[in-house]
Amino acid sequence: MRQEGNASNRPLWMAVMLITAVLVAAAAAVLLHLAGASPASVVTAMGVAFATTMTLCLSAWKFLHS
């Protein structure tokens, strides 16, 4: 459904991207923890997974809305 005028769905899409990135980071953390990785490695991988997912989502959103 497309909105007319100045109304924007940007906050909704940003929330969806944020939730997606958090879920991907949590999944990466669980998998690494089950694999026996050290806590420092798990935290680092969570950060990398979150940053990568947010970058990918924002790039795709920018590409689709340009």
C-alpha cells in the first residue's frame, strides 16, 4: 500500500531493519556459543553480524528508494 503526500514509512522500515539485525546477531551468537567459541569471540561476532546486516539493509533500502 503506497502512501500519498509527505507521509513516510521510514520509521517502520528502520524498526524492521533493526529487529532483523538484532535477530541475525543473536543467531550468530547462539551458533558460536554452541560451537564452543570464547565469549570475546562471540561478542565480536555479534557486533560484526549486527553491523553487516544493518549495512546491507540500509543499502538495499537506499537502492530501492533512490
